[in-house]
Amino acid sequence: MKRLMSRVLVAATALSLAALVAPTTAAAQTGGTGPYPASYETTWTLPDHTVYRPDTLPTDEKMPIVAWGNGACRADGTWFENILTEFASHGYLVIANGEPGGSGSTDADMLIDAVDWAIERNSRPWSDYYGKLDTDNIAVMGQSCGGLETMEVADDPRITTTVMWNSGIMSSWDKRLLDDLHAPIAYFVGGPEDIAYDNAMDDWGRLPAGLPAFMGNLDVGHYGTFSEPNGGEFGRVGVEWLDWQLKGEADARAQFVGPNCGLCRTEWDVQQKNLS
């Protein structure tokens, strides 16, 4: 029943927001700023997805897994190429819903398909990813309608962190999904001019007691900074959150925790709950 109601919501949101979410690959992509220049590929073993990975897989660390849902629930796995390449260049395996340049709509189950595929590939001796993935550290995230897909699967016990980009639950009926959250969550929103701002802030007030949570607002609107090289400021902050949540890096943690956090001293408007 939960998935049925959420699919109805996702479909409605895809229609209403399709004209509002700008394409995000206008700027030339460089392979990211991280230590592992990255690009994307497709595979017949995971149809209707786009896989972002370091061109040369790291030998000194295992890669956590990131599953991504696109704005407007659009089935174009390269619509957010800049920020997803940036994430991958920092040592993450990032799997986006939709094939490169694809059309049509996605659904929340595709995020779980991505996670299942990555875990299975890590266990196969003939796979490029055999033993190279950190299957204990998994993020699920999405922009706008993709964030609604994210929220639908965030109760999966394998999820280590949930990230909502320019997104918040629209339907009062579906607000109950918040009760099932178990992993630290971050909202990165485009400020009061973001069409998702009110919904995100309403989510913030309804989060389960004790759930670690971060809310960051930057006055860039619903389009964020995704079209900038490497995802712009959203790309930088997204890497920091992943580095803290999935790799446990202390310097990244300092960007989000405490009254003097790194983002607290910038143009971001910051709120925190239960972070330590």
C-alpha cells in the first residue's frame, strides 16, 4: 500500500515539476575534482541505469555505494552528470536511474535495483567490482521528484544515509514515510525561492525524535548548482556529507556539526538535530 500511494505521488510530481527542473549538463565535465578521475558507463546487467565510477578503480580503499533519483523522476541518467561524476571522483560508485540521455519516467524500485546490483557485483569473482565495494555504507539520494523516490525506499535497513536535494514530501498522507526513517538524513535546499522549500521545512518539523539530521539552505532556487562544473557548491557539500557518513572522515564531519561548523560560517542557512 505504501509503494502504491507513493507511486501515485511520484507520477503526479513528475508531471508537475518536469517543466521546473532545468537540465544540468550544460557545463563541460572534467572528470571531477577528486583523486580518481571518473566517467559513466552502462551495463546490460543493470538496464535503465547509468553507472558513474572512477576510470581506474581505487586499490587503497573500497568504494561506498550511492543510488540517485533524478529530478522530475526523469529516466535520463546523465541529466545530473556533473555532480554525479564529482561524487564518483572521490571514490564512490554512483548509480543513477535512467540510461544516458533517456526519456520517460523512473520509479523508486529502480533505486533498490541499483543497490541490489552493486552488492551482487561485489560478491562475483568475475566482476570488475569484486571485493572493491563497501557494501556496509550505502547512500540513497535524489533531487526534487527523485527525492520522493528516495524517501519511499529510505526504510531499507541497508541504507546508511538518506539525502534529499531540493525535495520534501508533498502529500500529508505520505508524511508517514518519515516515521520509518532510521539513518541520518540531510536536506540540501535552494532557500525560500525553491518550490520544494515549504515541503522540506515541513518534513524537518516531523522527523522522528532522535534521528540525526541536517538542513542546509542556500539561496539558489530549485535548480540548485547542478549545472555548474562538478555540481558547484552542491557538489562540494554533497561530497563532504558522503565523506562523513560513508567514510567517517573527521574533517568532513566538521562541516556539519556544532555551532561553528564549516557550513555555519558560509552563506548556507544551517539547522542541525542530534548530530555528534
